Amino acid sequence: MLTVRMLRMADVEVRRAVEPSVAPAAFARPQDPPDRRAHTVWTGSAEALRALGLRRGDEAKSGHLAAAIAGRHADGGALVRADGAAYDLTFVAPTSLSWLWAQGDPALRVDLEQAVLAAADHCVNYLVHNRPLIDGAEPGRGCAAALALHAVGTPPSTLPTPPLLHVHVYLVGVLDDSGALRGPHDRALYERSLTREGGAVGRAALAEDLRGLGFGITPHTGRGGRGFEITGVPEGLLRMGQSADKGCADLGEETDRDPWNDDSWQ
């Protein structure tokens, strides 16, 4: 599944991204080794990231992420993005993968987390280079984004929260042909075919990685038969996992305030 949401107030969005209680490290068991890995990292093209004072693979720390969401340089806050806003493209892993992650040993958890992150990364880069995100007319030649891996969503009521691995891809800018960093075109992002195509690309990459890890894949599951599940996970667990919301909506609220109208970058 892939969804799109405009990012609003920078400090609220950053709290949502780095909230410790939903990060994979929050679900370590007593016997697990300490998890010191960063679960929110920068991705994209070197040129786009350099414009914001960032580097691919570095941890996306709160102040720099707040600045980037507002289109500003990580050091000093100079305005870099020429126009538009940043967006959250949320890529959700199949329910079966989340249950396997919850039951797996530390090494398997790392493998599954890396596969989901790689699928989300592949998805957003495909969309940037193949969809008309510059003025709704042409694709970009690179992008700057942060990947935030979360392990649970939002339960619909008082039910226990099932595991739900998903990645918030904070797409903060797209490079145009002149090398300027632009906000992605909102109408192009909200095309229904974009989320379907992007989700399909991400799922295909994820399925390939899972096969490489030795898992069997059951295709044509979910809405419209467009999804897949890992073979062998009980149906009851799949139904329980489908009750969770992917958006972590309880961790922040949307607002019409300007995203730079706060001090979180300092």
C-alpha cells in the first residue's frame, strides 16, 4: 500500500517521524542485543541532498528534518526549495511480513527492516524519475527525502495494536532540469494511478528481496488482488493486522500553519 499526505507544521511532523514508541527499537525483547541503528535516515540524489546540507545514509535528526520539511538548509535555515511543500509517501509492508518480524530473531528482524526500507526507497525514486512531479509536466532528475521506519500503526479502538512495519518517506524536494530544488507537484502526487503504480513497484522490489531471503510468496491478495503475503502465516493473524491504521495519526495533528512557523530547526 502507498498513500500520500502533505506535510504541515514542521515540529509536529518531526515528532511523528522520530517518536520512540513506534520505532522498531521500542519492541526489542529482553534477550535481544541493544538496537543502536538509526531508523530515520536521508536518501535521494547527492545533488539534491547537498542543496540542503545533507548526505545520503546519515541519520535524519530532528532539527535537520524540520528544516528540510520547510525547504530550508540544515545549517542556518536559508530557504532552498523554490516553491511548493513537502509530502509524506507512506509505504506499508504486507501484514504477514510484520508478524514474521514480530516473531523473528534479531538477525531476521534486521533483514526484514532493510527489505522494507529498500522497497520504499525504490518506490519513491521510481516515482521521481517517471512521474511528472515538476509542474505536473516532467519528472525530476533527483530528490531529497528522509525514510522513517515505524513498527506499528494506530489501532481502530481499544484492540491490541498489531505489528505493522511501514516507512514514512518524507519527500522534501525534487530537482528540476536547471538543478533547482522544487516541491513535488501536488496534483501529480494525488493521481490515483501514482499510488497504485508506486505501490506496485515497491511491492515487486520487496517480494524479490523476500524470495532472496528464502520466503515463499502468495500473490494476488488484498484489495483488488494487487498485494501479496508471505506464504504460511495464519489467516487469523492477517485479519488482525488489517485492523491497524498505517498513518500513526495519534502522534501528531495536521494543521494549516506554515511549516516554518516554529523553532524546531534551531
